Amino acid sequence: MITLIVGKKGSGKTKKLIEHANEAVEKSNGNVVVIEKGLKLTYDISHKARLVDSDAYGIQGMDTLYGFISGICAGNYDVTDIFVDSTLKIIGNDLNALVKLTEKLNTVSSLADTKITLLVSADKAELPKEISSISVQI
């Protein structure tokens, strides 16, 4: 299952990510992965979650992010939740690429039985109509 947390900068998306990730850590019988751009969540996310800095691994663009998440799912059968902060920054602020990414990740999510949450810095009205079938939180 793919979930988007959307809103303009300063709307509280990262706070929701922190809450959801820490809740997932407490409920999960496996591992929770949080992919962030930079190291700004180190002290906010439970130490039980796996924090990954996308910059440290050179993750830029939709294909690279998709491949990275697919690799996490393929290599770790016990990952229950993946959270991605700053999704649009990572994929180059391209809403069309976001549509492709969500479609591809929906398949990976189903195959791996992993919940994937993407934070998107955009107004819900700005999202392409193809994303309307995905669970969106504001």
C-alpha cells in the first residue's frame, strides 16, 4: 500500500512522518526504514528504525529512488514499513515522475507486503489526477 502525506512547506508533514514512523516501530514485527534527504531526523525517529540518508547514497531521480526502495524490499524480507521524506526533492520536483514512481512502488509494495509512505511538498490540488487512487493525507 502506498500513502502520500502532502502539503506545502511548513504544513507539518515531517511531524506526521515522525509520529507514523515511531508508531510503526512499536507495532512492527519486522523493520521500519526511513529514507531522508540529509540527517535531520536522527534524534526524532526511534533508534529501532533504520535511517538512510539519500544524499549519502547518491539517490537522485525517480529511477534511482525506485531502485533503492526495490532493493531494500528484495534484500530484506522483514521490512514492514518504508517512509520517504522529501520525495519531490529527491526525484527532481517532477510531478509526472511522481505518478510513475507511485505506480511502480505500488507493485513493489504488494509483492513485498510493505507499506510505503511518501512525503510530498505540494498542495493536494497540484497533484496529477492519476494519483487520485492513492491514499492521500493532508
